[in-house]
Amino acid sequence: MSSKNNVSDTTFWDKNRNKIYSKKGGWLIGKGVFSHGYEMMNELVGEVSYMQVMILNATGRMPERRLADWFEAVHICLSWPDPRIWCNHIGALGGTAQASTVAATVAGILANDSRTYGTKPLFDGLSFIQEAMEKSAQGVSVEEIVAYECAKHGGKPYIMGYARPIAKGDERVPAMERTAETLGFSIGEHLNLGYDIEKVLMDKFNEGMNINGYMSAFLSDQGFSPVEVYRICSVLVNSGVTACYIDVCDRPAGSFLPLRCDDVSYQGKSHRVLDEYFSMRQR
């Protein structure tokens, strides 16, 4: 048990009994509303962007405006109004079930919190490139880093932040590269390493960096930890989910992706005749 939770007496609980503490901020009646030391109505409203406040609340640090603008751009890249994407699919199902906008959107966001698509792979992507940077600093070659990671998957190029199912390449990477250049960002050591890893993977497997890899390396160069990026991007897909909900909600209920019974391929036990079932029960 961690020391944080290992309390041997009731002192801690008595101190917190029936009280709410916050180190982040709150409303002090007659004085103002505060967030991480900023008086919100006078220092934040109309002075900074909403994305800056999102990052402030997720990390405790106020980012410069251009970094918040970069984050806004990558949110656009990672929230498409395509109902085939599973989080958006859930939003559309919410629409066809006549759920509320909030219920459908939140359900889609929850689906985004998965191991293979969404915010958790971002956590893994930053963890990978930062660990790779530590190995590189210790003298491990890029080829060795790639070989070690591929060996975990039977020699296949399944490295977090690289390759992509269905299609080769990733149109979002050049879009974000242009954005970073326009905003005046230079290429840092993590991104340089990311490009070196991409070169090895291209030579060996014809697989390149995807948006996760680019984003992970870029944000590592900006000093973010994996958990900070995970927190900042907690509602990353909400715009696309809402769009897919709106697309469906005004249609007749149940009209999104309807199926007939014979569309279902049943592969379980064969059907039992009810007469036989009841006669067995009567014996």
C-alpha cells in the first residue's frame, strides 16, 4: 500500500471531515474566481484562449498562445465526423436511439479511452519516445531501438506511434508539421529521434510515423509528460462524436445501420425446439 493511502489513525480523515479542499482554485465570494493563481474574470476571460485554460487546468501551467494554438489544431486533426470510427459510431447510435446530445457525446468520449485508439495510445506514444531518447543518450543505436521494439511483436513494426491500419502514411502529420512551422516551432531532439526511427522503419518495412508518433515526439520536446498529455486530451474526440450524433438524431429512430435478423451470423449452439424443452422439464 502506498504511503499516500496508508493512514494508521483517523487524524487524516478527521482533518478532512465534511470539508472540501482545493489547491487549484475556486470562487471566493466578494474577491473573485481563481484558477491556479489567476483571477479568471480579469486575467483569463478575454485575455487568453480557451485551449490555454484547458491546458492550465490539466497541468497547472499556463502555456504560451502558440502552443495552445498547436493543441487546437491537433484536436481538429483527431476529431473527424466519420461515423465509421468507433467513438463516432457510438455517438451516431446515441442519435438513432434518441438519446440526449450530452449522453451520446460522453458515451463516445468514454469509448475513446481505449488501449488501441484515442488517448491511452497517446500516453504510450509519449512513454515510448521518451524511453527511446533515454536509450539513445546511453549510446543505443536507432536500429537497436527499432529491433528491440519489433521483437516484442514477432518482428513486426508494431511500434506505438508508427505504422497505420488500412492505409499507408498519415495525412495529419504534414498538416501538423506545417502548423508547427507556421507557429515558429523548431524540430527538437525527440522529434529528430522520431524521424530517425521512421527512416529505419521505412527502409525495413515501408511503414512511417503516424499522428500519434509525431504528436508524442513534438509534445515531449515541449516538456510534457505522458500523463499530462493524456489529461489535456481527455475530450479529444468530442467534436466529431457530436457531429455524428447530430447527423443521425433527426432521422427516424433506429435508422442508423439497421440490421435484419438474418444479417446476424449465429455460431453458437444449435437452436432447441421449445416443445422438447418443456417436455424435458415435465419429466
